[in-house]
Amino acid sequence: MRVAVGADHAGFALKQDLIQHLKELGHEVDDLGTGSEEPVDYPPISAAVARAVRDGRVDRGVVLGGSGQGEQIAANKIRGARAALCNDLYTARMARRHNDANVLSMGARIVAPALAREILEVWLETAFEGGRHARRIEQIGAIEAEEASG
């Protein structure tokens, strides 16, 4: 799987750790920034990750920050992105099963690296269930289309 990863300065160290972990698991990684712990704004980085997913350049995306909240919000502004803030294993599993989340957001000031690696693995390995959940994903897409046209 090809995964785009982006973080602000607060998520930089966790980003580096997760990139290494992804590579160890055999995934290809597109590092979309940031490149240091120097302060940087997260919205453009999160949007770049979400656009990479939307445009099919990668299969999934990961955005990281201090809490992960702002990164999730910014990623979800990109039409077609379904970013989920997952700071535990249950949320990661359900974000994939029921919501077909294609962007994972985590808070580096909330989740320790070992748990973040587990969350990432669960999120990557969990399949979308489809069924009644597919209808709901279609409804989300319809809302996006309606908002984009008006």
C-alpha cells in the first residue's frame, strides 16, 4: 500500500517514527512534510495529504499534530477525504469498518509512539464492511456535492 504522511511540528517526531514503521511493514511512503520541529501551520500539509488520497496518488493518508483535531478538520475540507481522529484501537477499527476512513489523524501529544504504531496497523488492516455503511458513505458524498455546488 502507498501511504502519504504529513505532520506539523508537534507531530514531526511521531511522523518520523511511523514512516519507519510503515516501511518496515512493506508500505511505500510519501512524506509530505514538515521536515523539522520548527513551527509550521498544519492546514496546507493536511490538505496535501487528503488531496494525494483523493487524486489516487496514494491509497491512504496519515496526518499528525499535537491533538490531531485541526489536522482532521483540515483534511476533511478536501472533497472525498474521510479523515478520522483515532487515538485508540477501537476508533481506528470502526473508522475503517463503518466509515471507510481514508485519512487517519492522531495526536502526538496524546498517543505514545507504540500505541500509534498499533493504531496505524489496525487502521491499515481493517476492511470497510460495506452494506448499510456504503449507503451512508454515499450520503456523505451527496452532502459534499451539494455543498460544493451551492
